[in-house]
Amino acid sequence: MEEKIKVTQATHQVLTERVNRLTMELNQFQVDNRTSKSEDAPQEISREGDLQAALRTAKNQLKNCVIVPVPSHNRTVQIGHQVTILMNGIPKNFLFDGLSADKRTLSSNSPLGKKLLGSTIGTKIFLNSQIIDVIEIFK
């Protein structure tokens, strides 16, 4: 049995929408290409396979996640926090979550995410010869 991935309500919603979108896209693709005998058949087969693989991945992620409440404190970085870090002198703000649902989300399973989990404001993280400072944690 796979370990459940802790995610926020927002990430769960993104995954649900992704499954719905991919399901509709795959169904439409199959309807459009059911009677097609075009010379583009190899590309169409490849596209269908890509859609099926993306849908399987999204369904698996959704099946293996559990929604966690927003943390009640902001002393240490936890799933559900908004976090601002300073990377190469540039502030970056993101949602810290169990999965990276979009470009504004950082997964707790990523190399940086693993180092950030449980850190506090002022923590310095060393990753790939970079120094990363935690400068803000908020709900």
C-alpha cells in the first residue's frame, strides 16, 4: 500500500480538475479519431498514449492523497503554509504542499521541500551550492 501524500484542499481541487480535464480530452480525442484513417495515425496513437499516461498519473495522485488542514501556527514550515525564501538574492513565494500542482507550489518531496519542512524563519538551507534563506512563513 502506498503512503498517503498530504495535500491542501487547493491542491486536491487542482488534481480533481486535472483528472476531469484529461478524461474529457481523452474521450474527445477518441471520438474524433475513431473513424479517422489519416496518415497521422502514429502521432495520434502517441498522443492518445500520452493522454492515457497523464490521466493514470493524475488519478493515482488523487487516490493517494489526503487533505490536511491549514496549520494553526506559522512557527515552522508545514504543508499548507505560504513560504517566502530568498534564493540568489531574489525573494520567491510559494505554497508548500505535498505535491507540486502548479508553478506556485513547492512539493515537500522535492530536494528543497525536504530541507524546508520544519524549518523556521532565519533558517539557512544549503542546496546545490546555493544558500537559501527562509524569510517568511504565513498561513
